[in-house]
Amino acid sequence: MKHTRNDVLLRKGDTMLDFKKLKQQVSLERVLNHYEILDNLTQRGKSLRGNCPFCEDSEKYPFSVSLEKNAFQCFACKVSGNIFDFVALAEHIDISKGLRKAAEFVDQTFLSKQKIQPEQKKEVEQNISGNDDQEGSVNLPLTFALKGADPTHHFTEDLGISEKTATDFGSGFYSGRGMFKNHFVIPISNPGGELIGYNGIIKGNSIPVYPPKFVKEIDLFKLITAKDNLSQNDYGLTVVRDPLQVLVLADAGFTNAVAYMCDVLSKEQLRQLLRVYDAGSKITLLCASDDHHTPENLTQLIQCFYVRLVRFDRKERTPAGFACDEISDLLALLHILLIVNTDSGAT
């Protein structure tokens, strides 16, 4: 399939479709999943292989997909290309004279339903099923701060994070007085930057502690920072359970992570996500394979977001459950993992 690459901006009614931006926003993986093809492909080296959906040739799995390059080809019928070429073939669209119809189809099918206006966003928040005890509650700013937390302490390395990351997050080993004595402490701030609590980790105990009056279910750790660190090439916000996991991810170069700090993401936390992150946007839920609360958290998120589930096998020797290098390898395989999507965007 041939088309003119100078057709970068395509008019759609009174608006313009950005050809390059569409390719960045809509992955071939998502397109294949939409047509229920992805699950029928098998990993072969760096490619996915299977029967061709266009010629249905099954000999030696001629259909090849590179999710890294967002490209496909069939060695039998010789079709190939990107998301627009695939959509054109699947929808019988002739793009030999330009990309307009294919681009419009991609925009309307994969993006338009995600573009929720401000007045609609409030309605989405209100439509989140049910209420919870945390709605309207607030963690008040602390009247004190723990001073002298040491990021150079050997316990920092034991936790699997670097001195630089500990320093960047204002974290360190605290040897002062009070409930956090001899704990590695991670400060927690609200969206306005006010200190509202601490996460504390003590050697030999993987269960983190929080101040007695701190309500974990009404705030998200590093939500604003994660939102600010998003780029066009990542997979959206990464949602994890514990603040320490956010630090390990940051060490691995994934600075777009947020922690919900409790077993199950609350409806108030879901509302907070919606206030800063558009409904229909990408969310990666990263959780341990033995986390029995995963179905509940997944159910919460798919009400409003396009969710990708990634599970890791918990490593007991690493307090966060995974090490920096291990999580880098795992997240590099995001393109071949199951996509959980809701066609209606939000319910």
C-alpha cells in the first residue's frame, strides 16, 4: 500500500488530524487487539507470528508483527505497513490516494471516545459506581517534618534504590525519635505539595507503616509528579501499591509511577486520578502475581481508563518485590501482554 507521506495534516470537518501524532497515540498492538487478533499471535524472537487475517494462510505462520516498530507484514500475500495500512485492509478503505479515510477511522475508533470535555468529566466522576467512606475526607498537612533522614545509609542500598533516587524523593534512614525511629522514611505530599504523612520501612519487615491518623485511601503517592513525567512514548501512568515501588521504578528510569498505598484502590483515589488524568487515557497496573486484590483494582480502573495489566513474581529478597534490573526487563515486554480495555470508556 502506497500513500503520500507529505499528507501529514488531514482535515476532519473543521479540525485537523495530525498523521504523526495519531501514529504515536494509537499503537499497532491496540489495533490488533481491537480486531481480536493479538491473542492469536505467538512470540517468535522479537516478532509476533501467526495466521494472516487477510489471506488466512497458516503455513509457517506468515503474518509477522513488530510491536516495537508498529509495523506488520505477511510473507504470503505480501501486505505490509503501519496502523493506517492495517485499518485500510480491515475496513476495505482505499488509501492509495491519501490517508484521510483511514486516519479518520483511527481517530474516531480509538481516540474520539476518549476526548471528554470538562463538563462531561464531572459527570464521569459522579458516575463512578457507589460511594465510599473517604469521599470528601482530607489528610491535613503535618505541623512537623522529620529531619536528618540519611539517603547515604546502607539500608538505602538494601532496599534496592540508589542514593540519588533517595535524595530526589527526600527519603532516607531516620534515626531520630518517635514511631519512625530506625525506619527508612518516604515523605508523602498532597497535590499542592504540602507534607501530609510518611511511609516507613524497617529492616526485616516488608509491611510499611504510616502515621496513625493518616488515611491511605484518600491520597495517591506522587500523582502530580507521575503525570508531569509522562511522555508520548510511554504507556501512561504506572499504578503500583507501595511508595517504595515508585522509587525502584524511578531508579529503573520509569518516573511515571503512582502508588495507592492500600490493598484496594478506593473510589476517592479513582476520582483523584480523573481530576488530573483524562478518562480513556492509558494506565499500566503493575502488581504481584500473588496479589489477590488485583481483580478489584482492575475493576476500579477499567471503569474510566484503558488499562494494561502487568504482573511480576514477587522476590522475597527485595523489599519492593522486584529489583531495578528485573523490572526493567519486565516492562520492556509490555507490548506482548494482555490489554484490558473498555469500549465505552467509562461506565
